[in-house]
Amino acid sequence: MKELLIGNAALARGLYEAGCAVISSYPGTPSTEITEEFAKFSDAYCEWAPNEKVAMETAFGASLRGKRSVCCMKHVGLNVAADPLFTMSYTGVNAGMVICVADDPGMHSSQNEQDSRHYAVAAKVPMLEPADSQEALDFAKIAFELSEQFDTPVFIKMCTRVAHSQSIVEKGERIEVTREYVKNPQKYIMAPANAIKRHPLVEERTQKLTAYAETSPLNRIEEGNGSYDFGIITSSTSYQYVKEVFGDSVSVLKLGMVNPLPVQLIKDFAAKVGTVYVIEELDPIIETHCKINGVKVIGKEKFSLLGEFSQKTIAQAFDLPAKESVGTDTAVPVRPPMMCAGCPHRGMYYVLAKNKITVLGDIGCYTLGSMPPLNALDMTLCMGASVSGLHGYNKAGGTDTENKTVCVIGDSTFMHSGVTGLINIAYNQSNSTVIILDNSITGMTGHQQNPTTGYNIKGDPAGKVNLEALCYSIGINSVRVVDPYNLEECEKVLKEELAKNEPSVIISRRPCVLLKYVKPKKPLSVNPDKCRGCKRCMKFGCPAISFREGHAVVDNTLCIGCGVCAGLCPFDAFEKEGE
Amino acid sequence: MASKNIMIVGVGGQGSLLASKLLGRLLVDEGYDVKVSEVHGMSQRGGSVVTYVKFGDKVYSPVIEEGEADFIVSFEKLEAARYIRNLKKDGTVIVNTQQIDPMPVIIGSTAYPAGILDEITAKGVQVDAIDALSLASEAGSAKACNIVLMGRLAKYFDIPYEKWESAIEKIVKPAFIEINKKAFALGYNN
């Protein structure tokens, strides 16, 4: 049956049909749905791991045992998993293993724009790159076959547009694959004496994979009708933009395998078409390969290193006429993302901003605390960096910073890589105050369970990390729990913990308001006779409160009745409906 | 046929994903090649969101660029203005007259532009404005704005009404089918 699926769902389907038996991932936009969709299949094991390194090693263990396995992550997650990756290239696999990594050119939901293809080149691991949902499904199956044929993990690289665009796919049937585990220390124990013998095999493998790339159907030439005297080498979503602009009028070498790249195929294509353009988002991986192999191409001098492309980018580069359009003369105010009405993070941020605290931040919904009017954050780097960064900041700042600096980190991010930083604070004793914003879910990526929630990916009861007990056990002696809707309590505890001369943790605990079990209360309204237009409530930055005609108004479609604003108003102007 | 392009724009949380799901289901059932491109993740948190729906004999690029949209369906007034450049010269804007203040307006650093729809209309753009929030409430849920607007969009298509209804039945949870059908009818008939 023909079905419209996002690339990630199609990829999940392909992995399933290929017999993937174990999948372990950490959520991250734009990769999350691969694992979420896979979790819907009942006859394969699926889990959220605490971080990408754990996920990749779990998948490796499953492959070693003889089952086809997968781990999925976003581009920055691959940094976390880079350690096992580089040595798995040496060990190879037993049953097939696939690593799905999703890049985010344009940074729709990421802190950088790194190009994951560099990892494939550096780790000498093959990488396939689908251009639509059907290819995502098909490439999953090919990736497992290559993994077993060439004894290597195989990457499937997605990007935001392929991951989150729906196109039509045809589904197939699932196969089962099992390989026997045979003890083989020379292959699987990567101590120097063994590893030194594996390295030449890796180089040989790359030679063999290059030979495969020359004739593989993954890389194909689409002959143009001769309207243009040039050809284009491209891959992934850029291929779609090229076809949108040129249709069948130009010859295209469409690469489905981006590492290792073919040599002769590219030389033959270039000889046939004359001038060659390379069109690839982000870094010049294909372009550099062409140039190293003596093929003259035009690439990044014409196409940006930055952001996403589109048909417009390509039309402009070839000086094709722009489409007619209409603009407005009035400037349209920006509409940035923000924390939801009733978000528990807002209360803690309000207290931090009010007390002019320096706040080292982390990755999640709560990064939005950096936006006006709260402007509550000073730094955001990567998963876990708030905690370790705070330790260094206070070691450098000493008494100048210790009593007016905190870090904030979500429950899921704390599990991912915050706990190691906290161990460092306890071990090397910095006078630091760590705030864990525990909203009982992984929020930003769309509500995934994590080790602190007590549920697994299927929503079934699971092991549950007790944050307070964890903090005590690693040597933090002062651990406080506050309700971020209670601003007075938050402020009191914050001041007390900052004043202490020892490491401390404040757990700011209230579940995300978007969770199904959190029932919204009746929305509030503003009594216009009481409101004096002082705008104190506007400093809270709740999207449900606006200022119209001299006083505050509440949007009852957004308000969830948390009532925190009512406590801020000196004139008791916020009222519950019907009271 | 050349591909037809529909942009669905609005504010994160307004239900644009369900609207694009409805269109996707309908257009696949009609036998078209279809691509739908969505935004997930950070932009969904109350930010400006955009979904592209393209259909035809063969669709390549999943995105809609400047001057390419046959229709812009906007769930909020300001968002219609934000993406107006994407409209084809003879395209149509279907817009919910609801106003949702963005954060710069909430904190008073800028004003919500008055008369923004009049300005667009004055430029010769065909603007079909509709109070979808009231109609959705009439149907039984303020959240059904998305389907009210799909009902209005349906008027511009030659696809039979029953096909739209059957697509609603396929994508909406059973408990909400009646409300959504009512919302669709109110958008279609008002």
C-alpha cells in the first residue's frame, strides 16, 4: 500500500523490514521520530538510552551477539558517541549495525551546523544519504547488507528536510537475521597488539567499498536532454532542488553513498558533461574529493557553506529569473519560540532574573529562558556543559562568583551528561549551586521518557533514578526540592543555597504542562477595574498575557490557570473565571 | 500537471500538523504525488511555524519558495503577512482573523501592526478572511480552527466534499470526528 511518511518514519520502517532486532537511541531533533516510530513495532526491542554513547555501545553489543542493531542520534549526538565509533570501525560487526545520524542545516533546532559526513570520512565508515522517504526505507536495507558484507558499521545520514518531509513509500515484509556469536579476541579486543592488525584491514575495506561505489545503484547518472553544457553532482535534499529547477534538462550524478565516494564514476561523468558543479549543503566533502582526484569542479565559490539550500538558492546561483512575489511595507514583528503558558521553568527563571543571578544554561526547552523579557541565561554550549562549566567558572571566580552564579539543567539532560559534571563538583569541591529543572520528561524533542520518569519508550513502568538519592550518594550534602510555581519558596531556597559554602543542588520540580496527566485549570482573567496597567505581570513573559488599551488581558485559549501571575500582581487584578 | 503548492502557516501549537495530515491523506487518495514538509522541535514552542504541501504528477522539492504558493492558509493574521512573499502573483490567502501577540508585542518593544490584512488586499492579493476561532467554538472546540480553515480551503478545490469528510474520518480519533466534521462544514459554508 502507498503511504505518505516522513523520512524518519520511512527509515524506521526500512530498519524494521531489514530485521533490526535492537534499537537504542537518545532523542534529538531532527532524528527523534526514527526511534519513536520503531517503538510502534511489537516484535523488536527498542529503548531510549541516557545518551548517544551508551546507545551506540548498546547497539554494538547487540550486533556482537548476532542481531541486527541500530542507534539513532542528531548530529551533535554523534560527538558524544564518537569514542565507540572510531574503534568499531576497527572491530567491525557481527550482525549488521546501522548508525542513523540527522544533521540540521539551518539550525531549526540545534546549537551548531556541523556536517556529519566528516565523521564518516574520519572513522572510515561507509555512509548512505537518502533524498526522500522511499530512499530512506530502501537504503536501510542496503545499509544492513553492506554492514555484513564489508564487516563495518554503516551510517545513514538524514537532514532536517529529508527527515521531516513526507513523501510516498511502498512498504515490504520483515526478514529475520541471526548470526552466531563466536569468540574472536583478535577481532573484538582492541588492545594495541590486535588493533594494529585491524587497521590495515580498515584501509583495505575502504578500497573495496570504493570499488563498490563505482558501480553501485546507490550512485546513478541521470542523463540530461542536452539543453545545458554542464553537469551537476549532488546528493540528499539538494538533488530535489536541482531537479525542481532543471527537471530533465541537465545531466546529474546523484550520489546515494557519500563515503567512500567513487573516483572513476566521477571522472567519467565529468569527461562527458564538461563543466561540473557540485551542489551540497554545508561543507565541501564531495567537492574536495573531486579536486583531490584531479576533477575540476565548481562548488563552494558559488554555493554557500551556510544553512539550507532550496530551489531558489540554485536558481539564483545560475542567474535564472526570480519568481514574481508581493511584499508588505509594514515590518512584521518576529515571533520567536518561547516557553509555553504555565511552563514550570518560567517561575524559577523569574526568580533568577529578579535576583540578577549569573546562569549557565543547558540544552532543552529551558534554553528559551534566554529570550526577553526574562533574559535569564548567560551561556549555553552543549549537553551537560552547564554543570561542568559552573565548576570551572567558580574555580576561576572564587568568592566573587560562588554566591551569585548557578547552572540550570533539565532532568533528561542531567541524566545524559550532567551527572558526571556534578560528580566533579562533589569530588573537587567547588562551592557551586546546581539547579535541576525537573519537569519529568524530555520536553523539547516532544516528550520522550528518560531514566528519571519511571517509564520506558513504550510507556510501560521501568527503572526510575531517584535524583535526590543520586545527588547524596555522589557526595552532595545539601539537596533541596522546590515547586517553581511557588516564587517565594524558590527565592528563599535559592538565597539559602547560594549562601552556603559547599556544593548544593536545588531540584525545581513540576511536570511539563503539556503532559497528558497534567490537567489544565480554569483560565484566569483580568479585572479591568483593578488592573492599573503597571505591567509588572508583563515581566513574567507569559504568552497568555498581553497588554491592550491600558491594561493586561489574558488569552483564555492559552492560559492553563497556573495562577503564578496572580501572585505577581500588587492589585489582585487576576481572577479565576466564575469566582 | 505542474505541482500545486499550499502553505499552512501559524503559531506553534495551533494544530497545523493535523491540517497538513488531512491534506496529505486526501491528496494521496486522489492519486497525486505528494510531499509535505513540516517543522518539528524548537520552532513549535509558540514560534512561527510553516508547513508546505505540494502535489502533482511529480513533486521534487519539498519546500515552497518566494512566489510559488497557490494558497497560503494562515491560522493567524500576522503570519499571513510574514509569508506573503511566498504567494504566487495570482494566489489566494485564506486567513483566520485571530490575533495572537508575539513576544516582542507582549513585552511592548513593538506594536502589533494594525490593518495588515487591508495592506495586503490593497496590493491586489485575494484575501479570504474568516473568524475561524468563533466557528470552531460553535463546532464545539476552539482547537478545531485548523479544520474550519481546511473547510474554507476545500471550496477552492474540485475534490468532492465526501472525500474530504472521509479523509477526516481516517486521520482524526473517533471521539473527535463529529466536532471536526462540523468545524469543516462551518468553514466550508460560511
